[in-house]
Amino acid sequence: MTAQTQTHQSTLIAPGAGVAAPQGRPVPAEFVLGVATAAYQIEGARHEDGRSDSIWDTFSHTPGAVVDGDTGDVACEHYHRYAADVGLMKSLGIQSYRFSTSWGRICPDGGPVNAKGLDFYERLVDSLIDAGIAPWLTLYHWDLPQALEDRGGWTSRETVDRFVEYAGAVHDRLGDRVSTWTTLNEPFCAAFLGYTAGMHAPGRTSPADGLAAAHHLMLAHGRAVQELRARDSALELGLTLNFTVADPLDPSDLRDVDAARRVDAQMNRVFLDPIFRGAYPADLLEDVRHLGLEDRIMDGDLEVISTPIDVLGVNYYNGEAIGHTRPASALADNLNGGRLTRSPFPAADESFRHPRGLPVTAMDWEIQPEGLTRLLVRLHEDYTGPAGVTLHVTENGAAFDDVADEDGFVEDGDRTAYVRAHIGAILDAVDAGVPVRGYFYWSLLDNFEWAWGYAKRFGIVRVDYDTQVRTPKASALDLARTIATRHLLPPVAPVPLVGTSGTDTLTEPVGDTQA
Ligand code: FCB
């Protein structure tokens, strides 16, 4: 812990240690509790030590793309403050740290290796290991080198080859100390928010491009798994997908059932089926027949994409009720900071998200922990169980409108309740026989929340962006208590909430009301 890091140290100590038995629900001893971040969202150091621009540098510097014109140029200065950040995690008892490597730092412009870029991740990994924190490395969290985008980006098959070279370069340096490797974070967002919705970098708005990008991202995943597996058969390999739980608004109305089916197909099954079954779902192929996906699929691609993996990372924030009619009041997508864009779904123009009166976070995302239990059970039964693949929840978290006191401390009972409820939902799935091995809170730090810039705070640690001082919030202290006692307390009721879905009428551009 550095002088720049303020903590309410006394509350970090497990209450009643040695005095009374811990209260709450036991957390299995082997269940890992960690935190997650991503390179572009925290590192800053845009052009230091040879790093080249990614599509997010270009996008964030495009007027109107990100709220308040925020960029990741400085972010949390983690590139320089990583040692203190690791010390902070250690003080909280964090067991594993999920981070991503920056492609353009390691292979500037997608080309030859830059040793200085690898030096940074070597320092980071070594300090994690020294602190007793298991590193979990993600190779791609959306920061494609801009030079590769200029040659077609993920709509080009050439990008797949460059990704495999980059994966090998990272493994050359870190393969002897990192045992868990995930290829991609959320290809749904990379492909469909980036190439179809225009909400994320590179900001394209083409359904056909989104599908091409999705296919090539999965191909890059499969090729990288083959490359890493060939180098070391003992590695734990996989990828992280983000899921929704798409419930028909009225299960007895076949039009709502079909609207929900399309969302499930175009967000969940478009990735799950190729990866676990070696085939795109028939209904999806039918729905997108006019968009050229099948022209992109070459002989052998699906065999590569379905290369066996060991672990599936599950990112879950909320599910949704889907109807075939436009709702009277809408939940904002809040992925684009209000910019008018199109739906991320290439072929679900008649699918609309309806508010259910559930509490919501500052992103207007409904709080629905039971959806996570259902999701994990479904994944295990339909996909991962038959494949012998284990699950980790690699992201789950909430932005709230934090209020800091004069010491920078945030009493975030809302976030604490959110975390407890979702860990509890995972333990329900574990009790039902689903092999979920861990939970990573998103995020360790307040950070650059993509198109929302610094306007939305997800951290369990507050970052003062003027001074870069880090201050653990009450939710960080509560997670530390859970880890120290291996017992989960129930969500505090009533949960202080910023709003309730369905009570606000928000601006309703098409992209905001469509699911
Ligand atoms: C996920 C992203 C992560 C963060 C959270 C809130 O989709 O993987 O980087 O933005 O949402």
C-alpha cells in the first residue's frame, strides 16, 4: 500500500477472527474470488515505450464518440502505478486478477514484437505472483491495432493470422508463469457493438460486417487455442462470452417468443454453438441469410472454432424481457453515451426490450441475480457440461452514482448488496451441481467505461482522476471480508437504488429501445 492509497484499514480485518464463528453462507474453499480490468480502460501511457494506437484511441478521439470527449490517454495511469495497484489487491486479499494485454503495446501496428511492451506485462505478472495473486490473462479486450483496422480489421481474415502471431509472442515471454489464458473478451461487443451498432470502436454500422467480424474473431480464438495448446498442453485455455437471459415478455404470445429467440440466437448461441457444437444454429443462419455470413465460412473453419477448451468465462450483468412491440417507456442501452446508432443485432429489428419494474443500476441495467443462476445451469446442461468445461464468472458488477466523503470514501451499500446477491446466485448454481470455479468483480478500479468515458464508475476502489488517489469503497472492504471469512453475508435490504426500471421515460432512439 502506498502513501497515495487511502484505506479504511481497520475494517479490512475479518470481524470476529478467532472470537466467533463467521456469519453467513459458506463459500467453498476452492472457489476463487478475484477482480477484473482491461488494458485500455486503466493503463494510459498511450504512446510510451513504443505502443501504437488501437481502434479505441482513434474512436475516443473522434468528436461525439465518447461522453465528454473522454479518452484512455491517461486513464488510471496503471502503466506506472501497477505495483501499488497490486499492493492494493493484496491488502484486500484478492485471489486472482483478470487483466488484458494491449496488442499495440506488444506488437505495434500489429507487426513485429516490441520487447518493452512485454517488459511491462512481465513486471505486472511477477508482482502478482510475488503478492500471491493468480494472474488470469486475456489477449483481446477490444483494442485492435488501428493499422490492422485500416486493412479491414476483423472483417478481414488477415487479422486472424496477426492475432495468432501476437498470442505466440505473449506466450514466449509469459508462458512459464501464467497458466490461465483466455483469447477473447466478449466477441459480441467487439463484433456487434463495434461493427454493427457503431456504439464502440471502430464505429461501423453494418450488420454484414458485424457477422463477418464475429466469424473471424471466433476463428482467431480457435487458432490461438491451437497455437497455445501446441506449445504447452498443460495450459488452462478458453474465452469469455457475455450473455443475456432473453425471456419472452409474454410466453404465451408466439411473436414475443420469436423476438426473444432472435436475441438469444444473435447474442448467445451465435458464439456458443460454433464453439461447443462446431456449427452455427440453423435458425440464426435462416435469419441472417441475406447478410453474407455463409460466404465467410471456409472449409475447416468450424473445426478450428470448436477446438476444445478448458474454461468458459461468463460475463453477466442482466437479462431482459423481450417483446415484439415497442415499449411505452424504455430502458436506455447506455452503451453509447446517447449517440444515435443502430441496434447491435443484425436481424432482430422487431425485438424490443421491456422494463420489468426491477431495480436498475446507473447504466439503467436491471438488477436480476436469479438470471445468473438460470444462465449458469443452462450453459452447463446444454454446452459446457457435455464438453467437460468448467465455468468462471469473469465479469459482473455495477455502476452507481457514487458519492465520496471528504476522505474519498464511498459508502456504496448498493454495490455491496449487488455483489453479495450475485455471488449468492452463483452459489445457488454450484449447489445445483454446476462447476463454477470463481467470480471476478468488474472492476477493481473506476475506469474508462468505453463510450461512457469516466462518467460511470464500476470500481470497488474509487479513483480520483485529478490526483490518481485510490480509495477502497465499502464494497471493497465487504469483498475483503467475504474472502477473509469465506462466508457471504446476505444482501442488505432495502438496497439503496438509483432508480427503478420502467419509471423513467428516457430518450428513445431506435438503438435505445431495441434489445
Ligand atoms: C463489459 C466489458 C468491460 C466493462 C463492463 C462494464 O461488457 O467487458 O470492459 O466495460 O462491461
